[in-house]
Amino acid sequence: MDTHEFQTIKAEVEGPLGRLTLNRPDRLNAIGATMLQELAEAARWFDTHRDLRVVIMSGTGRAFCAGADLKDPPAAGQLDREKSWLFRREAGQYGLRAADALEQMRAVTIAQVQGYAVGGGVVLTAVCDLRVVAEDAWFFIPEIDLGLPLSWGGIPRLVREIGPAMTKELVMTCRRFGAAEAKALGFVNRVVAPARLVTEVEELARELIAKPSVPVAITKEHVNAVTRAASAGLTPYADGDVLMSSVSEEESRAAARAYREKILGKR
């Protein structure tokens, strides 16, 4: 087995099967700037393994991913006025670059989702090629309640997966939706009993590995090419700039303070 050491994630490759594990269980695998940079690095590392066929993305502990870390938000670097504008702009692009790197990996990726997938956790689910979730999993996107637009390429990815109307509803209302609704929307491939989640994902991975490698790789690239063509013009290149302008607004700051007090007060 080949492994790569990171602070916030685990990356392992054993022959044709790889595993990418979000590894901050004490924070419900919340995403900070370090994790975003490590996810992009892990994607590049996986691509150095020419025999790798499938990568399973999962989260350690009770939740897949609780979204942005409210105690150490990924956007914090964008507010550091002691840093140059170029540095702050670069910090604003961490999320988009991580999402793009994961989505563009050569291997087929499978999201294994238990517990909660929140905000950026929904985006991480969306960048995977296939998604298997536990029956008791929940999704929601609280960015607007935080006074922020959904970034990291989340909007075009959700429009691609569930259409414009449902994207608007789920992002604007910030409401929770369960595994059954996610399946009905076409956002996930399979919903399974929690006790079966790991086994189901492993079996799916082995099934894909047993298929002829070239047609599988071509199918992934072909489908991705079609979806890119269908969403021409829906480019998220300025997500980081939009986020940088949003976090500096007092209305957004007030919303973020209120949300943090409500959520962190429950923990």
C-alpha cells in the first residue's frame, strides 16, 4: 500500500483502489484552508498512480463533512488586510481549485456519505462521479444564512446534477433534504442502510475495477465533456472574487456571526 501523509486527510492506494478520507472527526470533518489545499494536492498525487482505477471518498466518524469550519473558516485569509490583494485572491480560490482537481482526476470517484454533508460537503459529494449514501444521511447548504453565495463551483455543479429550479430552492432556502429526496432528485446513485454503506461502496468499487479499464475511462471523460458543453457559459472562475467581496460586507458579517452563535452554541 502506498500512502501520503497529510494533516487533515488520509490518502491511500492499494493496486487499483484508492481511498481519500476526510480525517477531522472531532470537527465532523469541517473544511479549512489547509484541507482545501491538501485535497488538491491529494488529487494530483492520485493521478501519479497509473494503475489506479477507483477512489473512494469518505469521512471519518459520525459525518461525511460538516462544511466550512466555523472556528477556522477557509475564507479567513481573504479578510487579512495585512496580506496583499493577490494573496487574498489566491485564498479565495482554494475551494474551487480543490473541487476542480478532484473532479478532473483520472480515476472514477465514489462518494461514501454518512451523517451530514453540509455546504462544501455537498460540493465534495457533487464532484464525485458516483454517490452512495446512508438512509439517514442529510444534506443542506447554509451559505446564504452565513451571508455568503455558494462558491467552489457549487452552483454550476448543482445545476448540472439537479437542474436550475431545485438548485435555487435548496441554496436560497438553506433547507435540509434527506437521502430519499436526494435520490429522487438524481443527486445520488444509491441509498442504503447505514450498516451496509461501506460494503455497498466496496462492492461497487470492485465491480468497476473488474470492468475493462479503457472503456470506463473513456465513458467518464465523455460524460464530463458532454456536461461541460451543456453548461457552456456557467463558469465559476470568479467564485473566489465574489466570495472575497461578500465576506467584507457588514450584512454578511452580521449573518455569519448570528449563524455561528446559533450553531456553535448547540455543540
